[in-house]
Amino acid sequence: MESHFDSHVEQDIEDEFQKSLKEMISSLLKGNNWGLPDHLYHYQGFWLTPTFLQGVMLAQQQFEAQPTDIILCSAPRTGTAWLKSLTFATITRTSYDDSTTPLLFKTPHDVVPFMELDHAHFSANRHPLLATHAPYSFLPTSIIDSGCKIIYICRDPKDTFVSMYHICASWYGPYWDHVLRYWKASLEHPNKFMFLKYEKMNEDTVLYLKKLAEFMGCPFSSEEAQKRMPEKIVKMCSFKNISNLEIENKIYFRKGKVGDWKNDLTPEMSTQLDQITQQKLSGSGLSFN
């Protein structure tokens, strides 16, 4: 049993570590906040808020991945909340039905927390689903080394941001670097990774949900398929359904429509973004077409 003295020592170490992190962060190059409540700081090629940067570093120090863990990874605004809803509903389908699921009264970010924001979920008996916006090179070593699985979702850059400057030096960006590092890792470790494109999932969500379930180790049975369980989960987790719930989660869902960038970007901006994207992804085998 841990002694009172030991707990105080651990807390002192934790406080000292957080103090050193804050000092390190304050010394980094600082950028405009682009509408975010905090300024962004440049660290190892990426722009991050101080809260997320500190959280990621604490996770690197403290998080121990389990072989049964499933880590949902993404850059901001790429379908994260939707992916959280789909995977949570699929994994917990034998524990809840469409009238009792926590998704009816909690946000997707409540049921599948970000590891860099909620360290209470570092315990060994935690739920296997966790999420992160961290770039691949920032993931805790235990995630890379363990047998846990990683699901990454990306989206056409034009539908991800509405500011040209924002997408080039964005929160957890540059965006292309975030995507490319996970893409390359998925090619190197195909059994560990599932790499998803929002647009493809939107075209046939039921098909991709079945692939997700199989990848996560909980495939739908023939009986569940006959009862149209995948279709029910897709409907329950749809943008229209969740955005209409009487809970304060609407801020977590952007417009789910593919191609909505046409309402925000001029043709010139769209062409420029396409050219930059093609250049950045050249030779990688990845495209958003």
C-alpha cells in the first residue's frame, strides 16, 4: 500500500515536472492564436496550444498502453467526433442499445476522452478507447511499442479549414505533415494501423463501420447483420441525429457535408490549396482525390 509520504513525493515530482514544462513552453516561438483562446507554440515542427503540448508531454511520461487499447488519432476538424461516436457505439453495442447509450446524453469527447486532456484515464482498468490529436512523433513510446491498435482519420484540407494561412501553420499543423507521418506509419505497420479518409467513409459508412468493427476485434455477427445493427449504429451516430440531441455537444460537430468548403473558399483559394496539397503529398501514394 502506498504511504502518505510516498504520495507526497510523487506529487512533488509531478509539480516540478509541470513547472519545468511550463518554463520550456514559455521559451518556444509563439504564434498568433488564429481564433483559439491560447497562443500556439512551435515545437518540433508543429504548432500546439500550451495546454495540449503540456498534456502530450505528460502522456509521454505517464501513459502505458495496453495491448487491448484502441487509439483514435486525428488532426482537429477532420471527423474526430464522428469517429469517436461510431467506434464507441460499436464496441459497447452489447452493453447498451440505441435508447441507453451514453451518446444520448454525453458528448463523443466525454465518452472517448483525449489522452492529452484527461490523465485520469491512464489507469490500467480504463476503457480501451482513447483519442489524441498529437502528431505521430509525439505519441507515447508505449503506444508505438505495444500491440495496441491505431485508427487515423483525415479529410480533404479544403473542408478542414477555411483560412489559407490557418491550414499552412495550423493547430497541430502543418496539416500535411500530420497526415503524412501517420500515412507512412500505416504503410510500415499495416496490422497495427487503420487509415481512413472522411470522404470515403461518408460514401459508404456502413461498409467502413464493418471494417472498423473487424479491425477492433469485435466484428458484427451474421445475426447482427440480419438485424441491421451496423445500419442502426450509423443512423444513431449520424451528424443529423447527434446534432439534434438535447445536450450541449453541438459545438463538437462541424457541418458533416463533404465539399462544404465551396461556401467558404474562392475558386482561386481552392486551386491554390489543391496545388499545395499535391506538392506536399507527391510521391507518398496518398491523395484526396
